[in-house]
Amino acid sequence: MRFPRTSRAALALLALALVVSACEDETTAPEDDPIEGELTIDASDPIGFTYFTFADGGSVLTVADPGSSTEWDMAFRRFTVKLNGGVSGPGDVEGANLENNAALDSAAVLALTLSDADADFEAVTETDIAGAAFIEDGLVEDATAWLTFGATGPQANPQEAWKVRLADGEHAVLRAIGFTFGGAATFEVRHQPSGGTLSAIDTVTADVSMGPVWIDLETGASVGPTGAWDFSLDPGAEITLNATAGAGTFPIDAAEDFSALTAADDAPEYGAFLSSTAGAFPSSFSGPEGVFWYNIDGSMRLFPTYNVFLVRVGSEVYKVQVTDYYNSTGDSGFPTVRFEQIQ
């Protein structure tokens, strides 16, 4: 059957329009469909982080060098969450804690259900972005971060270590390897002279059985409060840095080999205190403002607070909520995370 010339031209134009429309749909569909999902992340390793990206619908990925990579957006280790920005990474990721349940007491948090979590999550929309206080990960003071607390009381935690800027401007790395409450603490120190590299490991002992001590990390000597001290340890097991003289610390990631480090003068910044990393996702689990609240019913378990967080990656903003810390078989360190792009 032959169509008139005018009909053939019209059909050709119609076919062209359909092709263009199909191409436009193919191009714009991913932008029209916000990224959203939920997954349980294996963050059970007490040393290494598990890295997550919102790209391609949200997924866990392997990162060869997290300190120089912008591929990841969030990282999880047990109950700790960090973002790829500020002191935690080279990205431009920042977050905001909406603290929707931060005013609840322990009984109220314990009574929260998944239905409550759903309602909290759904209530957050794009209109919440304007009033949110976005921050990058930074350094916070934690004077007892060198300890771990168990059934037998505080003990030294050698998995925690720091790069230290000394009072004289030189540098060192430091970690605790032994501690008796009210007695002596033993530290391993590697000193880095200006222009040099880190030395072999030396051992420094701080005995607080008679009161506070002030230690010169370069010599390992107790020098008193008027001497050239770098850090002080008191009988309550709190470490103080000689901030007046410029001493400060930066936490070393537990995945790094303390004995293999070559430099301590390359930290992005040094807090004028014994430092930990924290940002929009609090590192604390002793109250309702964080991601989890620990042991509120005496069961030694972590309970989700169902607080909703905003995570901004460039121009994109996602709402994020952690709804569990345990997997289907009850193993700890498996946070369930839900997310949805709202901008």
C-alpha cells in the first residue's frame, strides 16, 4: 500500500519524534528516580571499616586507599560511622543529625518500634535541608580514648594510637600497651625528629600511684609540671596534652600498622587534646542523640535510636537511618541502613 507523499512525510516526522523521545527518556530517567534502598552491612571487623557509596543505587565497595579515595561516601565499623570529608577523607561529604529522638529517655527509646522508625524516616523531606546544620568529620576530645572498659575495669587498648605533635615542634606516634588503675601505664613511642623519620619503638612508663605525672615523650622522662612535658596522666586515667606549648594529637586508624608507619608529621590537623574523630554521626553510644544507645535494659546490647541523619554528597542530599545493629542470626556489628535521596 502506498501512502501519499504528505502522509509519508508525516510518518517520518512521527518516527523521528518517537526516537528523540525514547532517547530523552533514557537519559533523564536516572535523574528522575531518586536513589533509595536498605541493606545490612557487615561492619563486624573491629579494626577495618566497611565502605559504602550512594552511587549506582547504594552499595558496599572495596577501597584500596580510603585516605586518598573519593569513591566512598560513608564508612562503618561496629557502631562507628564516618563520612568522606574533613579529617576522615578527601571527599566533600558532610552530614547533619536531625536528632528527632534526642529528647527521649531510655525507657522511651527502648519502647520504640519499627513503625516508629518508619514514621520518623518518612517525616523527613527536602524542606528539612535548609535548617540542617551540616558538618564535616573533625577532632573531638576523648581523654580516656586510650582505654577499653570491660568486666575487670579499664585496660590499655593498643588498637588506639595517635600521631602526636610534641611541645618542641617535633613529632611522635603513641599507644598504650599496659595499665593498672591507680598504678602505672606503659606506652610505646616512636619519635620523629624534624626532617627525619620515625624511630624504632621505645617504651615509656607513667606511674600515677603517687599522683599525676608529666612526661617528655622524646626522652621518656617524668619532668614535672614546669618541665618540657608533652602529656600528663592523672590517677583517674585521663591524658592531658601540653596545648599551651603546642602539643596535640591525631588518631591513627586501627587498620594502620603502628610499627610500619614512617611519619607522624603528616596529619591533617592536631587537636589540643587526646583526640577521636566525630561528626554528624556521634561516636558516643551512651545517650539518645547518637545512632545507638547501649545497655538501656541491662542486656549489654545496642539499641537503635532511629534518629534520622542527612548526608550531603556534593549537590545531592540523602536521608539516612540505622534501624538495627544485629543480623538475622543475632550477630553484632551488622547495622541495617536505609537511605533515600531527597535532593
